[in-house]
Amino acid sequence: MFKGELQRKRSVTDTSALSEVINELVNTERSYVKRLRTLKNDYADPLRQFSKSKSTAILPPYEAKTLFGNIDNLLPVNEAFMTDLEKMVAPNGSRNIGDVALRHFKDLRGFEHYKHYYVKREEAQSIFEREMMKKSSGFAAYIDVSDTPICDRSSTNMVLQRIKYSSADTRNRVGLRELLMDPVQRIPRYTLLFRTMVKLMGPDDAQRAKLIEADEIASKIALAETDDHTRRAAVLYCLSATIDSFPAGLISNSRRFIDCIDVEDIIVDGPPGASSSASSISATSLHCTLFLFDDKLMIVKRPGNGEKSGRLLSGLDEVEKLAKTGGLPLGMKKSGMSCKGVFDLCDIVVADVGDAGKMLIYLLIGQLAKPLLIRIPRIH
């Protein structure tokens, strides 16, 4: 299927355009390797080393290890790839991009290590968010420091400094969150560049078939991230990033998001009794969204007059697309939504109040039942 999609009516390779794309690959690989080194040397190595002693630990040993996955395996893979790419574009280089790509993706199989990094991303993301939410977090202070020491561990003579930034140029400062996501986004970047190169190659170019084979391998590695774990992580990330007071306790490796529905929370003086119908009660409405998980129900208030859906405001419409590209929705901001409460499904009882489009949800809290009158949208 891929070969058919990329078939071009081209008799010769567009050498000039191909060279530009190859140079883009080499330049971005240099930048990527530099960022991987920053991730390992300035973050992973110190945090994992400090975690070995209670007197210096910023993160517990398990969290420090899991947060960075197998970064120690990824760095040498990309350093070797970069070395061969630079030899290829040197003045006396062969520029045989198909040979280089196929060697690293098929023969050496170094990029297979990325699958393990993907598997740990959901748990690593949860650790990151949980530690950032802690009050007086040593971890948050650690990753926010720029070029000055933040503490002196006299017992081990360790000074933490120059943690956050990889260069003195403030325009190029990169934080830990972005660095952790770089490996997730790099493999899909390879497939994009490889396919662009193939389009520029003539059908008789000896490098074309090799590059197509390398792309197929890279695509399978990238697809390893588009599983339930990835979607689950993306959903929880979207919700935590866009909803004020999102409970950190909802972030779980095992929790599964089911769906969400926009509703109106009808605030009344008391629950409707037998002598009065729900329609006769004086009430005000709040625009809300119910987010249903396999074990919890979260009630979220939406801003304004509710013209925007909870799904749109939380970015959930983009989750599937982002998962397929191997990324998470970085840079999302609070949307004006706020969490009103999270309840166990076993503590919820739903009753029909008799009016079309309305239901009464009883939230069982101890021996009491707190009622919420909800107007649900008409389903055609």
C-alpha cells in the first residue's frame, strides 16, 4: 500500500530537493542528539544518583528510574545514527541515505529500544504530573532552576546547578517536559522525512527500495505507541491540563476513560418531593460535563453559556490523532472548566424524575444522599 501511495511519474531523482531533505534529517538529528544528552546528563543521571541516598533524594529510586525510561539505551543509538549520517554528507560521502537508514533500522535494530520507552511513557507522565502538583516540591524546584545552584548537599558534596537549560541562549531554553516527549515524537519524524525523500527519488534509484523498507520498520515502531496505554495517557493529560482542580488521584495506569456528555446541573433549594414536579421548582442551571471512567464519574463546570462542549474544551477530539502521531498535546492551557467533584460509580444512584430530558443523580456520601438534578441533551 505504501509503495503504491508513493509511486511517482519521475524518470530521475530530484537530486537538489533530495539533498535539502537529507540535510534537514542530519541537522535535526544533531539537535535531537544534543537534547537527548541534556535529558540524560542534566536530568536523568543526577536525579537517579541523588535517589540512591535518603539524604539527597529528590525523587524516590523507582520514580527516578521510571521517569526517564531507557534513555541510556536511546542515546548511543542516535549517536551512532548521527555519526553515519554525518559521514554520509561529508565532502567524500556517498549520500546513500537508504543504506544508512536500513542499516540502523533493520541490521542494527537499535531503534527497537524506543518501544520500551513508549511502554513506560504513561507511568512516567503520571509521575511527572504527581510530583509537580506536590506543595513545596523539591522536584518542581529542581527542574525550574536555571544557571544557579539550588542546594548544596554537604553530606555528599553535591551541588545542583545548570539544570534546566542546555544553552546560555534564552531563546533556546528547553524544559524537562518537552525533553521527555522528544523520543516519542522522533520516530514519526523519521517516517515523514523518509517518505518525502522517496517521493523525490526516481523509480530506478537504488536507494529508494531500501528507504521504503526502513520507513516500514520505523512506522511499526511508531505504531507501538498507539495502543490503549497511549490513548489513556493522552486523555488523562488533556483533562489534567485543561481542567482547574483536576484531582491528581485520577491519574492511574489502570483507569479507563469511557465517554463524556454535556449536561445542565440544575441547582434547586432541595430535591423534588412527591407534591411538586421538577418543572415547577425555581432553579438555576450550570453548564457541566460528565466525564465517565470505568470506576469514577467526574462532574466539571463549563465556562460561559456553555456553547463549547466539554470534549472540545478538554482537547479530547484531538486525542486519537495525537496518539497516531506518537505525541501528547503539549502546551495545552486551562480552558475555564473546573472540577466540581469526583465520585465512585458504586456511590451513584440515578432516578427518573418524570420530566423528559431530566434525571436525578443521588451521590451517596456516608449515610446521606446529595441530589443533583441533571438535564441531559435529547438524543435523536
